[in-house]
Amino acid sequence: MFRKTSQQFIRDHKDEIEELWKDRRAAASSSYDHAIETFITHMIYDGFLSYFADFFSEKEEVREGAVDGIEQACYRHVPQCTEADVPVSAVVQPFYLIRDILLETEEMQQHPTFILPLMKEVDQFFFRLIGVIHDIYASSWKNKLLAQRSAMMELSAPLIPLFESITVMPIVGAIDTERAQLITQNLLYGAIKYESKVVLIDITGVAEVNTMVAQHIIKAAEAIHLIGAECIVVGIRPEIAQTMISLGIDMDMLTTLSSMSQGLRVALEKTGKEIREIN
């Protein structure tokens, strides 16, 4: 009886609740007003209050259908708030206004025995609703972080053309397996794009060169060799050289130099170019 009465009450007062919801939301001014107003309008047009009413149905399949409907509505409209950088708290807050509106209605005041069971059901509904909203936000944050990480990875291993047929890749920071794959990929695509004959890999900004890092560099150089270009590794500092010797790392197959200027001079010679002073 309680469920049927609650369902009918919400359906009968749907328009009134909608107007009160909009008015109270408008009164709660914030810097995200436009985005929130648009979100609420879309949720109303998508049948939010009808789903809300059906959640009180005595039939389990109707209740589950209401939950599914509201979840789908959230997946359609909440992403607009994430794209506008609206805080999740600002998206969730308007739904609590409905709770207050129901409590203040004349019918609820006249039937106080309904209040406790009604609020229990309302809280259960909003608990599931807010869980979906948080899941959507979490997914959005994850996607943004992955996109930012991907962009940073791309910027962390650029192949830069210096002269005709000579390119350089400055590497800064640690090299793990994922980044090593990106380095090799960018080297190959870039070398083909710029028709490189000599590729300089500058590891001046690599703090530590261990066995794994050295193997990644050697594999990248081998990949460059397979497409007909030559690889020169520059930026071999004394401490790095000592570490490589102590670890027994063999890089005899590569041309290694201590500075970019030395590497550039060798690259120019290999491509039939030279730098001359102009008097």
C-alpha cells in the first residue's frame, strides 16, 4: 500500500515537483549554474521523475526498469558535466532538493507515518543514482589522465629534424618498457618521414643508464639500422660510462659520443656536409 500510494503521489505531483526543483536549484546560485541547469532540464525531459515514481512500484520488474532507465539517462547527460569540469558534488546536490520538497508537501505533513518509509526508499534510490554518477566521473577522470599521459609521452620522445637527412631525439627522464616502445616507434616513423640518414639519440637528460635502459637504446638503434639509417648516441657522461663498464654493457656496435656538438659534427661528415666559419 505504501509503495502504491507513494508512486501515485509522485506521478500526480510531477509537474509541481519539477517546477519547485527548478526554482530551488535556480536559487542555489553557483559558478556552474548553466551546466547544472542544462543537466537538470535534460534529466527532466528524459523522464527522471517518472523513473523516480516507478521506483516505488510494488512490481520488482518495474522498479528495476526504473533503475535501468535512470542509469541510462545519467550515462547520456552526466558526461556533459564532466566535460564542463563541473565538480561531482555540484551534480549530486540538486537531487537532494527533491528529498526536501517531498518532506515539505502538505500530504507528507498530514501523513507523518509515511515519512520514514518514504525517506528510506528515497535514500535507497539516490544511493544508486549517486553511485552511477560517481562511476561516470571516475571513468571520465581515468580517460582524461590516460589522454594526458599519452600526450606527455608523445612530447617526451620527439624526433626533430636538424639538417637535411639528420634528425635528433632528445630523451629526458627515466626510460621504462612502455616509453622505450614509444621511442622506437617515433624513431622509425620520424626517420622515414624526414628521410634520415643519421639519427642522433641524446641521452644527456637520462639520469640513470642501467642494463635495461642500455638494451632499449641498442634495440632502438638496431631498428634504425634496419631502415637504412645510422644511429649515434650522444650525451654519454663519465659517470654513465663508468656504470656501463661496471655492468658489462657492450655498446661497441653503436657510435657513442659525449656531447651533441661532437655527434652533430660526425653526422655532418657522414652526410657529406660540414660547418665552416664565415670571415
